[in-house]
Amino acid sequence: MRKNRKVFSVSFVVLMVSALLAISFSIQADEFTKEDLERWDTEFMTVVIKGEKLFHSALGTNKVSCDQCHPNAANTHPETYPKFQQQIGRVVALFEMVNWCIQNPLEGDPLPAEDPKMIALLSYITYERRGVPLVPGKH
Amino acid sequence: MNINRRAFLKTTGAGLMASTFPMSLVKIAFGGQGPAQDFTFGYISDAHIQQIQGNNFVRNWDMGLIRAVREANLLTPRPDFFMFGGDLAQLGKKEELDHGLEIMSNLRGKVYYVIGEHDYYLDLGEYWQSKIGPLRYSFDHKGVHFVTLNSILTYDSWIHKKWGSPMDRMLAMARLDNPNGSPFMVGEEQLTWLKKDLEKVNRSTPVVVFSHSPIQKIFKPWNFWTQDAEKVQALLKPFEKATVIYGHVHQIEYNQIGNITFHSVMATAWPWPYPESYSQAASCLPKLTVNMNRADPFFERDATGWQFINMHNGKVDVHYQLPDNKNRTVVFNSKIGKPQDVDYQDYNSQIPPQTHF
Ligand SMILES: [Fe+2]
Ligand SMILES: [Fe+2]
């Protein structure tokens, strides 16, 4: 009984301190404005456009570009990843197939997953497929 | 035995040790069926020879054309002639056209050429005409009238707008998904020429038109399209037997519009997705077409190929030669007046790789 009271009072103090902190730093975690939405959309579209440029330029050593086989990023199927890629023998993420293309038809070096160029490529590929339902694993 | 031998030939790049190509299931010409005789011709298209620098060219595209030429050289009996369907070069450069022609020079037999947009938009066909010949012409062969069109022209205002350089124009047209591209067309001047050319031809003479773009409207965003297609179709309408064979689309397509049968040919370089794979725009792929198999990127030559064509009773049977895949055959069925795939036309015989999404 005494123990429980002590727990209660400690929790109460923590709660009060947090509330005071929240007010003093004016944290508003779940509120965003129309301007925020517009900004985030612009930020995303800037990366999509960067990805579109990369997708249409030579990323490897032989001047071949992604769009030569994938106009409008068609036939890349971002909605089906991750999926089992029988030639690789395991479930892969989309960036791994992008790297496969950079290394083979484009005869270039693979990009790290978090490379801004890779993120731009994935943004463009996915944007061109917007509205299509997710079907992870589908071949 | 036959299957093993075929598989062997396919994996060794058309075994040069073999004296005959295993699928010479060509029906040889027979006489006495009216003035048009039966014969065969070969069709190679869309090689997209691409220069990297100096004497360095993209190996993958080189290999596609080299392989097609090697395999076509094994055809027995020899076809009467070959057609090249356009896009010999990637960016219309002299070096690319020269390199492509050098590979093509190994092909045994007479070769006719159709010009593609990748050959044209750097110098507007100047080098092509000096090395290969005119951009449009017609000829007669064994009772069939053949016409080659330059169908990749476009609006003069687009061709002659203020480009930074001719290469900028070439790059703009070479980009298939360019939102600022311009639709292909035959053009009024050439339509007048075609009208005159066809006036001399008897209405019962079979006519075959070679073009780079489809003389039908399938998908405008990628120029699977000819803006004045209906005007060409109208000129072909009076003929009992008319066929159009086109490249550009890098995929199997076939269609029937009135009296006109349409067949596409494959690229030796790379396949293109069917327009239905682009979810942001509607397309009109002919309902009749049974798609080629979805390409397996791990096999470099998959979903590329070349074809031999059997001219039979004035109509066309297309035999698609597809490395790393099963060959396809699309024949004209005179009973129903439409082209049909001999194995896959029936919905129940179609296979999962033919579904594209
Ligand atoms: Fe092409
Ligand atoms: Fe083309």
C-alpha cells in the first residue's frame, strides 16, 4: 500500500515535469499546417525530378541509361518488392535490383542504399507507379 | 534429339558448325496460284548500335545484331532478301551507322533498309542517304508490290525549332518517354508520292508496306503511333491484300484493321514494356495481340530477336526467332481474315509470362 502510493506520487511528478517542459519548448508533435504539407510535397518532387534526370542519364561506364529499357520507369514494378528473385536466390529489396541493372546492362558500380542518388532513383520509379496497389512478393 | 540440338544452337550463339538452321520450316515457293508467288524474306530491326567513345560501342547491342546476322546466315533455303527495320544507330552518328553497316555487311543476301528516328534526327537523314539510299522507295518482287516509307517525320516546327545543336534534337527524339517529344508522321508530300506509286498497282496485287513506326495508333506517349496513319490506311484500302510490317516497338504486336494486316518485328537490342505497363496513361494495344513473354533481365538476349517472313498467297506469316525463349509464329488465317499466333491465340493456351502489368 505504501509502496503503491510512492509509485503514484513519483509518476505524478514526472507527468507534471513533462507537461511543463512541453509547454516551455512548445512541442506540437501532431499538428502541421497546409504550408508544411506543401513544403514536404515540394521537397519530395524535387527528389523525384532529380531521380528522373538520373534515370535518363549514364549511371555506369557505357552510356546506357535506365530509360532505354524502362520508359517512364515501366516494367520496374516497385509495388512488388521486396520479392523473391530466383536468379539471386533470396528475397531482395528494389534498390538491389536497381544496383543489378547499374552493374550489368550499365556496366557501373553499385550505389549504397542510402546514397541520395539511389533515393532519387527509387523516388522517381515509385512516383511513376503511384496509385497502383501494393502486391509484395508478386512475380 | 531435335530439342537438344536446338537448345545447343541457341546457347552457343547459333552454332557455326551447323550447316542448316533447325527451324527452316519454311514453305517453299510453289507456282500456279496466280501471279503472286510464295517466297521468304528475313527481317532484322532496331539494333541501336551505340558509341561509347572512339571504337568502343555498347557490347550488348553489338551482340544482338551480330547474333541475328549469324543466325540469319544459317537460314536454308536462302530468303529472297532481307529487310532492316530502322534504328540501326542509337544517336544517328556516322560512327554508329558505319559500325552497324559493318556488322550488317556479314549478312549474305540483298538487304533493304527502313530509316528509324534514331537514324534520322541528328542530320535529317543526310549520312543515311549517302551510305544506304533513299528514305522512301518501292519495288516489285515475284508479284508482290513492296513500299518502304519514312514514317518517322514530324512537324517542321518541331524539327526546325531553336535547338542548341542537332544532337540536342537527336537526344530529344531518342528519349522514348520525352513529354516534349513530337508525334511521327508520313507527311503530306510523302502521302502524295505514295498515292501516285499505288495508282500504278493492280488492286489484286498484294501490297506490303515497310515502316519504322506502326501505321496505326497504339500509344502516343512513346510514339507507338503515326499521326496520319488513317491517311495511309485509306490509300491501302482498295487493295485485296495489304500488309504493314513495322519496327520501333521492340515487342510482338499484330492487328487487323479492315483489309490491312499489321505485324511488328522484334529489336535485336532490347525489349520495350507493353504500354499497359505504364499505369499513368491509357493505351490501345490491339486486342488480337498475344503478348511476348515478359523479359528475364538475367538473360541478356531474352525478349529480343529477329524474324523470317513467309510470303504465302500474298499474305504474311511471321516467324519470330527469339534467343533464350520459345519462338513464336503469327500466320494470316484467310478463313477469318486475321493474323493469329499458331500456339497461343486461344486464351486457354496462353501462359503466365504473357501477362504484363
Ligand atoms: Fe528502336
Ligand atoms: Fe524507333
